[in-house]
Amino acid sequence: MSRLLSSLPKWLARWCMVFGALCVPASANAQSIVADLSTREVAISTGFTGAELLLFGATEGFGDIVVTVEGPKRDEIVRRKERVAGIWVNGTSVTFEDAPAYYRTAASKPLNEIASAQALEKLKIGSGRIDLTTRSQDSAERVLKFRDAFIRSKKRQALYSEDISDIRIIRGRLFRSTIPFPVNVPTGTYQVTVHLFKDGRLVSSEKTPLTVHKVGLEAKIYDFAHDHAAWYGIIAIVIALVAGWLAGVIFRKA
Amino acid sequence: MQIYLPIAEMSLNALMLLGLGGMVGFLSGMFGVGGGFLMTPLLIFIGVPPAVAVGTEANQVVAASVSGALAHWRRGNVDIRMGVVLMIGGFIGSTLGVSLFTFLREIGQIDFVIAVSYVLFLGIVGILMVVESVRAWFRSRNPSAPRRKLHHHTWLHGLPFKMRFRRSKLYISALLPLGVGVVVGILAAIMGVGGGFVMVPAMIYLLGMPTSVVVGTSLFQIVFVTANVTFLQSVNNQTVDIVLAMLLVVGSVIGAQIGARVGSRLRGEEVRIALGLIVLAVCARVAWTLVVTPDDVYSLGIGGAH
């Protein structure tokens, strides 16, 4: 919350820009949607327990708004447990390539009331419609089961979410939406897209990038562990040796 | 007070981790064991990824064993020659173990292998401990009962490369302690333990070492082997979380001191029966996770970015 408050002046400035844009009479084909985020970065520091960003903007006149947030892409493996002699063991697996690590859809009303299924399919809006490619040789039916399981697992981890009541439209012009990030949020670049639909047709969309990264000591430790793994190991050992020895000395005197 | 763990990539309550370290430290001080075999499953139960729990625990065991090892060293309770042979075996075993760990992690079976190893070893050791200490307890009440033979010769004593271990008053094949070291090294890598609960009985019953040097020599070996595991896990898997390890270390060194004071007032057999029961309880809890039907038979693993 403190982060939100500290960035308030900038945030106010952006609101003013939004109002400014509204006041200027625009031609019919001009940008008919403007949006911005309360902050362009989510910093993971020592006390990080998750974060919530505020997305806000304005449209020219009435319409329906759909916001999608797509996280960094990476390969994700889904494994299926099988019962072998009474014990559950990981069996077959399917790897989805370049799957978004985070995905959120928020809309001002149920998606099927905003646009047709074909239109949504084309724009890949909704977690059920995202691209998940695999080189798995399994049958399409089985891959589909893994796909459903992937989305289900992601939702359980709060990394995939759908929210149809979240976007509030104020006087048909201003809108705001919150983007929640759980504590296990993957680091990387995120893409926030605001779509404006009118009568089931996409009239405008605006993309805003967003970065999630570790900061401070946490970032340093993580980077060091990956970039200088051998030194990290040696330092871990030295710290442990000193801590153990020190404890022995202190308690022997006490 | 939530604290973000940079390698585990999750937030946990720092006070809870200190308390957990303190509790396990208390038990390890009371029973004179490393505590890794309790800490690793507990970390997994609270949601730490098993691979991170194992890697971090190896690091914590380094800290937990070093002060004990130094104390025994000063009192001359370390058979250095034996310790070095065990250590060489331990280096071989733990290096093999970490490679095996990396391989199992890649094929998605590491969680399963960790759980099965725990069930197997805790089960065997727990049962042996309870049986042995119940027997000893009865013997202490009935001193006229016949005593077991202390030492018997088997084919193990006919192995080549005989070495004299003066401090242990032994003349045995170097292959024996080397083999024990290899097995314990593998366990240390896969289970995130020091392996004292396997090594101490092996030293007494298999090698026939006098009890006076057993604990010191095993601690001496554990420090080096867990240091090796920490290093290799850091290099191969990046699964050692320094922040988590430090919180556990602080809790456990304090707990261990209190535990040691309480333990010295209890009777040996009763303490061992209690420890045996705790070991069996942890074993049962881990076994339960293997047989209970999961909420979702599908689970996610990360393939890594490219």
C-alpha cells in the first residue's frame, strides 16, 4: 500500500492527462481509449506478500471494456500422477511451450455479452482461448485434458484469473480495474492490454508493458545464486561454518 | 512477520521459521541427532519446494554440526584416519547423489524419490531404534539376562585393503568405511540430512568402532559431506536458500542448547524410545502423502525459459 501512496503524485498527474485527453474534442477515428497503470513495476522485496496494481483510463463514450494481462512466456510441464502399487507416482507429462506464466482477464460484463465467441477466439481473450502449443505426440483428447489441468493448476496458484465484475465504469467514460499479483508472481515483462468493444466489435485497444522484478537484497541473492553459483555455494558454506562455530563459542561461555 | 525467500520464491513467516528451527534444534540437542531428517519433511509440509528444502537443509546441517564437531575434536574424540576415509566415501557418494538428484529433478521424479527415501530409511531406523531400546530397557530391569556378543566376524572382515585405525582400535578393510561413506553421502544429497542416523549405527554395528569416538567422527564427516552437498546443489540446481538456512540456523542453535540440557537429565533408553517414535511418526506422515489420493492428479512443473 505504501508503494501506491508514494507514487500518488505521478498517479495524479496521469489522471490529469486522462482528463486532458477527454477535454480535447477528438475526431471519430482518433484514439478512443486511454489507460495507464498506478505503477509500471512490481518490486519484490523482503516483505513482499503480493501486490495490487490499479489500472485506470477513459473512453470516448459508451462501450464495453476487457482488460487482459499476460505474463512472461516460458515452457511449463504438466505431469499426471498415476497409481502404481498403491503409490501415486508422476507418470506421463506434456510440455506447453511459451505458455504465459500469468494470465488475467477482467471485463465490465460477462465476455459472451461483450463479443461473439469467434471474435474472442480471434483476439485470444480468456484463459480458455490462449495459445498453448506442444510437441507432445499424445492424442488431441489427452492433450486437451492436460491443457485443462494446466489452466486449473494456474488458477489454483492464483496466477490465472478471470473477473467479470472487477471493472468499474464511472459515468460511461472513466474506468478502473485492479490487477492482483500473488506472492508467487513470476518475474519478467507483462503486457497489459485494454480492449474497447462497441456493439460486439473491437474498436480500440491499448497496450502497456509492466515489469515484475526482485529488488534489493533478494534480487542480489537470487542473481548471485544463478550467475555465480560456485561462489554462492562457497559463501553459503562459510556463513554456515562461522554461524555454527560462533554459536558454540557463545554458548560455551554462557 | 512475512519474509520473502529469494530461492524458494515464496513468503513465509520469519517467526514461524525461527520457531521451527528452535523446535527441531531442541529435539536434536536432546537426542544428539542432526535434525535434518525432521526439518526437511517439515519444510516440505509447510510448502517449501522439496528440492529447495533438501538443498537448504544440507547447508543448515553444516552449521548445526560444526560446533559439535569442534567440541569433540578438542576432546580428542575424533578418529581422524577413519574420518578421512569416511569423508572420501562421502565425497564420492554425495557427488553421485547430487547428479542423481539433478537427473531425477529433470524427469520429474525427485519429489517421489525424496518421499520414498524418507519412508524407507525412517521406517527401518525407527523400528530398529524402538526395538533396540525396548530390549535395552528390559535388560536394565533384568540384569541377569544373557548379553549379546559384542563383536562377531563375518565375510566383511575378509575384504582387502586392510588399514589400521589406532584411535578406534580396529584393523579392518578400508573398503568398509569407504562404502559406509558412499551410502551416507548419497543419502545426504537426496534427503538433505547429515546421515548420522544411518552412520552412527553403521559405525557401531558394522565397523565395530568404540562408542567414545563414534559421535565425534561422524560429526567430523558430516561437516565435510554436507558442505560438499551445499556446494554441488548450489552449482547444479541453485536450490540452496541462504535466507531460509540462516533463519533455521539461528532457531536451531538456540533450541539445541536448551535441548541438550533437558536431554542430560533423561534416561538413555527412554530418550531413544521417544526418538524412535518421533522418527516413525514422521515416516508415517510422509508415507501418507504417497498413498492418499491427490486433490488433482495433474501438477505443474517448470520447464524453464528459453
